[in-house]
Amino acid sequence: MGEKAKKHSFGRRTLIFLIGILAVIGLLSQFLCAINPMISPNHFVLTAYFGVSFWPIFLFNLLILIALIILKAKKAIFYPILALIIAIPGFMKSYSVKQQHTEPGNLKIMSYNIANFRDITDNQRDAKSVKADIIDIIKEQNPDILCIQEVRFHITKKVNELQEFIDQTDYKYYSKAPKNSNYIFSKYPIEDDDFTEHFNDLDNAGFVKLINAGGLGKFYVECVHLQSFSITKEEIEYLRDAKHYVENSETMGKSLIFKLKEGFQKRTEDTRTIVGNMPHNGLPIIICGDFNDTPLSYTYHQMHNAGLNDAFLQVGHGIGKTYCGRLPLLRIDYFWHSDDIVPMTFTRLKKKMSDHYPIIMTFNVTR
């Protein structure tokens, strides 16, 4: 063998060895991501950091597999293959291949985190112009029920922004969460009963009302906004680019880890409150809003174990990311529902204004 061939062979073996190390790291990361839904962050928070990173980890292992195939590394290729096999359950929660029904449902609901009328694409825009655009979106879609999160209407003797919003969107009924900035607007009467009064007295991150749609059905709607990570733009930049210089990066890294940990644990407690206080009278329920957690989270696992269905997996398509900020591929807004709510269509509107996309579901009530 010539000198050139020896160098080529040595270089190839070295490259395979280095990529093999990365493959082991990828396999371990995928495993921690896969087991995360079953582990409460209150008991062990480490896996939660991997659970929120399903798509980057999945794509990393896919690239490792392609690289090892090109290098014809027969032994090392086992690691990314095993990692991708482990990823299958997470992929099935994160990617929907279901087709929507031909006909839309009799009722239509929209959920939208409005981010207090801020435009993430243009920080110079005032809240009034952003509000006008959001109202146009709502009027165009014309949902029967509108659930909005993270909004504060300015109300004084001279200005009543809530009434202006109602007049412009033409909703006859509305209700505000007693302890946070969530609203439910409806074309149909909003009612209370023992369950709604009990639930809304709890210290939680959502509130629930009874919608009486007459012959179309009677059902609960719960509007939820769980604890966010409260990550700043600088911290997102710190996450996205390790080479990007940020002053006091060590302090920022510690702050970021603390915020993530606090968010994981707070959402666990709030979700426990939600699923532990479900209605027992047999009426259907839709729980929607900004959960700030991905399908590979313990939060998602709690909702699923409570017997609720993820409407996106039933009639959505693709990855369906709902967060349109700088962190990629995050589906954190949901329509959860009981069995007697039948979703017919699921739409994510690609309207980039708030840091969330609005989501819409049409559905029928079978009870």
C-alpha cells in the first residue's frame, strides 16, 4: 500500500472514530429524550432538557447515520440506527400524517397567544396597529369560540379596550380568567356550574366555562396558559450559537438553566391541577391554549394519561410548530379534548406577529 493510500486509510479511520463518538452521544441523548415523558421534573429534571430538544436530537442522529453510510462504517452505524428506532414513539407524537375530514365540523374554535399585542417581526410597531391586524385575523376566521392568552386590555373611564375588542370582533359573550390574562369569547351563551366554580377558585394557570351551543351541543372550554421559560433574546442567542460572544455568559448560562428548571417544575404542578380536577358529570371538554411544553414532555404525558386526545395528531399534518420565535420546531399550543368531541379539521395559521401562531379546530359534539 502506497504512502498516500495509508494516509487516506488513517484519515478515514480517524474520522469514523470521531463520528462514532458523536454517534454514542446522539444515542444517549435520544434515549434520555425518549424516557423524559415518564419522569417528573420534580423528581429528576435532567431529562426534561432533552425532551424539549427532540427535533434537533433526531436530525443530529439522522445526519450521523448519513455520514457513517457514506464512510461505509459497518460497526459504528449501529448507534444512529438504534437511536432512530428509539425515536419512533417520539416521532409519532411530534409528526402527524393524518388527513383532515372533507367536511368541517359544526363548531369552530381558535386558540391564540397574543403576546399582549406585540409584533416580534417589528418591535417598532405600536400595540394599536398590531391589535388591528389580529382583529382582522379573527374576523377573517370567524371562530364560534375564541380563546386568547397573554392579553391585558386597558380599561379606564375614558378608554375601554375590552369593549372595543368585543365590538370589533362581534362576540356576544365573554369571560375573563379570575387570576390571569386569559379570555374566552363566544357566539353562544357562556355558563357556570359547580365544576366551573370549583375549578376557577383554584390557584392554577387556566380557567374553564360551559358553552351552551343549543342543538350543536353543550361542552366545557378550558383556556390555559402554563408557565413559560421567560427566556430573553440574549439567552436564545446564547442557546443558538455557542461561539456568539455574550457578556457574563457564565452567569447567563446559570440563569438559563434555572429558568428552564423552574418552568418544567411549575408546568408539572399546574398540569397536575388540571388533570386532577376534570369534570365528573360526563359533559365533553376542550382544553386549549399555550402549554409551553413539547410532545416529549412530562406535561404532555400527564394530559394524555388523563384520557385526553391531542387534536393535531388526529387531523393535523406535519410537525405543526406553533412557536414562531427563534427557537425552532416547537409545538407548544394544543387542543386537548375528551372522546365525545370529534375534531374534523386542524389549522395552524402562518401569521407571524405574536411569537405564537394561532391554531384553529373545527369539531362536532357527539354527546
